[in-house]
Amino acid sequence: MEDLSFEESLEKLEEIVNKLENGDVPLDDAIDEFNKAMQLVKVCNDKLNSAEEAIAKIVKDNGDVVEFNSTE
């Protein structure tokens, strides 16, 4: 899953959510799908964090006095 793009990961996550929302999935399969979804959430989160760090680095490297702080 790590080799998927953010968009591909998000699309697969949406497919799993739709499948689980329909309620037609047996419990064991639902648990497996939930675990896949959690892995995809982690992949998406990691990619977003990497992008955030890259943006902050670019801003600092180009000399702008813009502070990028997502915690405020």
C-alpha cells in the first residue's frame, strides 16, 4: 500500500467505506476491510505529513518570512 499515490489510497479508502456502509459485508470480511482501511489512513496521513514538511522547507529555503505552522 505504501507504493500507492495519495489519490489512489484515498480512492481505495472511499471504496471500503462505501462497502462497509452498505452493511452487506460479513463480520469477518468487515474486520479485514476495516484493517485495510486503517492501513490506508496511515498511508494518507504519512503522505500528508511529508507534503506539509516539504512545503514548510520550501518556504524557509526560498527566503520568505512566512511561518508555516499547522498547530495554530
